[in-house]
Amino acid sequence: MESLDRTSGSGASACPHEPSCPAADELDREAARTVAYHPEQGWSLLCNGIVIFDDTGELLPDGAVIAPHRPTDRTAAA
């Protein structure tokens, strides 16, 4: 089974894509390429090790969770 660790011992990205995918700690982290897609389960694995869910939540490689953040979850201005 392929390891989900996308960094080398030096902490540099091991992304094989050109240009390299953004790291998990960068603001544009969701722009990384999808390496595993499971629509039947509602999640995808990105090249940078992030698991992204259909509800827009995320699980980062360090175990941190980002709550769903759909634009439709915001309240409308009155």
C-alpha cells in the first residue's frame, strides 16, 4: 500500500507534478491534484495528503480538521 506521507525527511514536498502541488499548510491547498477519488463514500485524497470531503470539510495530514465551509452556509446580509 502506498504511504500517505507526501514529504521527504527534509520536509520538502515529494509531489511528482509539474508545477508542484501546494503544500497542506498553504492557503491554496485545495488546488492540489486528486490522487484517489471515492464519490460513493464522499471523499477524495489530494496529492498533498489532505482528505477533502463532499461537504467541503477537510482532514489535514497532521490530523487537524477544517469544518465544512460552503458559501451557502453564510447568513444573508439584511
